[in-house]
Amino acid sequence: MSTSKKKVSKKSAYTKQSEVRLDETKSKLNRLKVRIDNAVSEGRADLSKQLKKAELQLQTQFATVERRLDRLKDSGEESWNDLKSSLDTAWEDLTQSIRNIVKKLS
């Protein structure tokens, strides 16, 4: 198999894996939003502003992941590794933010 074919395969596999992860994360964010809304409606004033701010941050970070994934899908073989690194960073940021909010809700 040529190097070019291996890169295409890696890009394709990574893209598919990222799309699955994106769907799973979207579901997780929807469940987290329900928990945030419940905490706010229960009058947890100490957390209400923090949680709403964090929810907006999650939405922004999720949109960043979506944009970077779209760019990666449209990229050429030479540039996809750089875009992969950028997407990985966005995933790490989003994952850490989710963990932080879950801790606040616990």
C-alpha cells in the first residue's frame, strides 16, 4: 500500500471516529443541559450564573469542534495532520469543560 493510501485511510478513519464522538458529545451536552436547567430551577443560586456561563462556553467549544472537523474533512492530504492537531486540542478543551461542569453539579 502506498503512503498516500495510508494517509487517506488514516484521515478517513479519524474523520469517522470524530463524527461518532461528535454525536456522542452532543447527546452528553443535551443531558448536561437538562441537569443545568434543573439545578437553576431548583434555586441553586450559588451555581446558577456559573452554570449558565459554563453552558454558553460549552456551546461555543462544541461549535469550534464542529468547525474544525468540517475543515479537516475538506482538507487535502498534506494539511490534514495539522488540522487533526487543532481538532484534538478543541476536543481536549471541550472534554475538560464538561468534566468541570459535572463536578459543579455533583
